[in-house]
Amino acid sequence: MITGGVNELREAMVELTLRGRRRATATFEAVVDTGFTGYLTLPPSMVASLEIPWLRRGRAVLADGRSIVFDVHDATLLWDGRPRRVAVGVAESQPLIGMALLDGFALTIDVVPAGRVTIERMS
């Protein structure tokens, strides 16, 4: 099970650890974004510092209707206690967890400041 909390902006936050090249790791907080259909986004500085290998280009339509093209990298994330390869979209924003990463898991959010966030594998 993955646990986190709701911040003062009512964002559901969880702490994640990502592995890079040469045994580098980074632990960071990410926002659960149910409107994002991908796996994970990270800022370019984190992708560069961990030397996460480039995979391909991606395309997305943002909430405001704009279409963007972005880099996608191949990363290993520690997810529910296990290493998991994920496609990481590079975005100038705080890290986001998308619905593809949550596939097969139950998400529960107590939507109040300091509320509890749980992500649990479905049986």
C-alpha cells in the first residue's frame, strides 16, 4: 500500500522514489492527477540529473485545449514496494501521477487538509 496526504490546496500527495542511471535515486512528492491519463510526469531538471534514458516523443491535449509535444523517458519507479518501469513525460510542473500508474489499484482520498491518501493493489 502507498500512503500520503492531502495538502492545504486539497491536492492528494504521495512520496515516490525513482531510480536513475549509476544507482542514482530521487525521492519526491507527486500529485495524484485523475485528469492525466499517462503514468508520471517529472520536471526536466530531475530527468537530467538522474540521466533517465530517452524513449520517444509524446503528444497531449491539455485541459485548456492546447496540444503539446513532449519528451518521454523510460524510468524505474519503486511502486507499492516493487520496481516498475514507467513512461515519464517531461513537464515544467510539479511531478504528477496519472491514471495509467493507478491501473489495478484502488485510490482513496479524504479530501480535507491533512486528509489521508491511500493507493492499494486490488486483488
